[in-house]
Amino acid sequence: MTVALVGFAALLFLTLFGVPLALATLVMGLLGFAYYRGIDAASYMAGQQISELLTNSSLVVVPVFILMGELVRRSGITDELYELGNALVGKRRGGLAMSTVIACGVFSTMSGSSVATAATMTRVAIPPMRRFGYHDSLSAGTVAAGGTLGILIPPSFPMVIYCIFAQEDIGRMWIAGLLPGLLMMLMFMLAIYIRVSLKPELIIPTDEAPYSPDKVLAIRRTSSFLVLFIVVLGGIYLGVFTPTEAASVGAFGAYLFALARGKMRTLKAYREVFGAAAGTTASVMAIASCAIVFSQFVNISGLPYELLGILENNGITGMQLVLAICALCLLLGMIFESLGILVLIIPIFLPSLQAQGIDLIWFGVLVVILIELGLVSPPLGVNVFTVKAARNDVALIDIFKGVWPFIIAMIMTAGLIFYFPQIALFLPDAMH
């Protein structure tokens, strides 16, 4: 157990000093395993584990959905999604910020990336909000928080990695994230309403009349995209598609969607889309495969089973364990990005969770929500720095001030799902 704790401390040290997460987990996994079995056994184990992971047919869904996300971004749908949200809620006070949440939620269903959603929506949403008198803390905070929906609303790459470790069904995991994702969107919109009601000065009235697009026209302009979303998720829910087949249908549909909009007509466009998809895929696969090596070190150290013995000897219940892990996720979220947190907690606590009879689909949704907090929490706040990078004229302190109401909304959403597990489990349990 002591060796494993030293390994975790060393991993934390390496990542804090800028060593890439994939490299840090690989190095510590190899060294830790070599401590018990020797360097030859560690090298053989690493090669075998990485090979098995990269040839796992379940992971085919990752590059295909990443490609779909790149094609959707290439199609330029974000303006129309923002217009749709504006048509639905734009007339309300704070309506442009609420529109941003809706657009982020819908766009993230196809991009699968929180950072990509935040970067894209920063360019789309902040200029009109500024034009209509929205304070930077409200507009930039909304975009940073709205981007976090990308790893909760399916497809979600962190959920895929979670399922690989927890050996759960990817389709059920994705469907489980849908209702919690919609709930969090509503909580974000409620947070905006409460904030602008308590602090009216966040929106300074302007002479320019608010733009209110026609609802029917806005829905018509986004109908192809919305149909694609329904076909992909509906196919998984009804058992028509496996997640991999749904990814293929989604990628082909996104390609036709981009083609119909006059995109993907040059060799350069294909090179950029496939290059970006390949780069993102390589990053995800590198982290996942190296994490498998680190998890083997954790297992051979006996740490998960020693923790299980501690729980049994002290009469700690399953719900108490889940609460403790949730608290740990909140702390780790201030330092690590989402995949890094999964790498750390799943190998350690999985045996204890299984022994306590915890539903791992419900637990996965809960953990993903808490991991999202790390995307907007100081000091790391990946989404916050993404917004800052896209808009250098926005003060970093304003973005951090703007995300606090959304952090509260995330915690409240997690609390509702903790006390009412059926919010996450209703749709997976009803799947055919």
C-alpha cells in the first residue's frame, strides 16, 4: 500500500511540473510494477496491456465520434444553434446567456469535447452579449460553464474511458448521461435567471433592440442537425445501433450535412478535419493505454483490496464511500483534467464499489458531473483558460467570478442525482 501511495505522490509531482499525463502514468506504472516483478515483467506487461487496449473493438467508437465532431464543427452549425436558443428564450432577461447554454448543450452532443465547445461558443456568443450590454463575467462565465456539458451529454469520451476501466456498457453509460445533462442545462439557466435578478447591473440596457429570430425558421435551419442527433441517440436507446454503428451513422450524416452546406469541397478541408480528428484520437488513446499500465501497478500493490478491508473493518457503507469519492473528485478537479481523475480513482476504488453493490452506471454519471467542476474551478480551470485564450480582451478574474453560480448549479445537480438515482438510471433501465 505504501508503494502505491508513493507512486501516486510521484505522479502528482510529475503532472504538476508539466509532464504530460500519458507519459507520467506510463513511467510510474512501469517503475511501480518493476518494483514488484522486475523490469522485464513490467515491460512485457506494458506491451501486452497497451496492445489489448488498442485492439479493443469497443474503442473504435472514439475516433469515429471524434471525426463526427470535427465534421459538425466544420459545417458551421454553431451560429444556427445560438439562433435557435435565442428564438426560444432570448426575450427573457438574461436570455442571450440562456441561449448560450442551450447552444452549448446541443453542440456538445456532437462534438463530445468540453474544450472544443467552449472555444467555439466563445467566438459565437460573447460578441452579441457584449453588444447588448452583458458584463464580461456573465457572458464569459456562461460560455466556460456551458462547455462542461460536453463530457456529460453523449457522446462523451471520458465516459468511454470510464467504461473501459469499469467494464460497463458504453451505450448504457451514454444514455444515462442524457437526462442529467438536460437537468444541468436547466440548472444553468436557473442560475442565470437568479443572478441577473439579484444583480441587474450585469446587463446594461442598450438602445439596440434585442434580436429575436423566428422560432419556426430557427428550428427549420437546425432540423437536419437535430434529426441526426435523434437518429444517433435514438438508435442506441432502441437497440437499433451499437455505439460503434451509431458513430458511423453519425459521422456519415455529419459529412453529408457539411457537404450540403458547401463545406468539405477542397483537399485542404479534408486534411484539416482528418488531421484534427487523428490528433485528438491519439491524445485520448495515449492517456487511456498508459493509464491501463498504471492501473496494473495499483492492482499488484494490493491498494484496492487493502482499502476494501479498511471499509469492511470500519463499517463504512456504500453511500458513505461514494460521498468520500465525490469529495476526492472535487479536490482532484482543482489539479487534474477529467481523464487524469478517472485514471486515479477508478483502479483504486472499483473493487470496493463492486463489493458494496454500487451501480457503476449511476456512479459514473455522478463522477463525471463532479469532474466537470474541475474544468471551471481554480487553479486549473481548463475551460476558463480556453475562453481566455479565445478572447484575450476578457479578464481572467472576470471569467472565474462568472463561473461560481454555475459551480453551485453543478453541485446541486450532483446532489439531486445522488438522492434520486433514477434521474440517471431511468433511460438505461428502459432500454430495449
